[in-house]
Amino acid sequence: MVGSVDVAAALALLLGALPVIVTLRHPSRLADRVHAVSYVLLLVTVTMTTVLAALR
């Protein structure tokens, strides 16, 4: 820990994000409808996970 920052966690997040950053550097060729549907599915997944975690 450096101050209130967990350096190992910060490095893990950075290393996990680098491939995504490189991949998304190029413009997306997916249709807007695909993006919209995936976003809604992601929101539903996160909501369900949060509710299930709260009930546990």
C-alpha cells in the first residue's frame, strides 16, 4: 500500500485493461443495435448479481 492505494491491485487492473485498450483503439464495426442490446444485457447481469449478493 502506498497511502490509500493498493499498488498490486492497481497494477492488476492496468494489466487487465491494456489488451482492451489496444483492441478498442480501432473503430468498432458493430452495429448500434448490437451495442444497445449488449449494454442492456450487461446492466441486467450486474443488477442480478448485486441483488443475489445482497440476499446472500
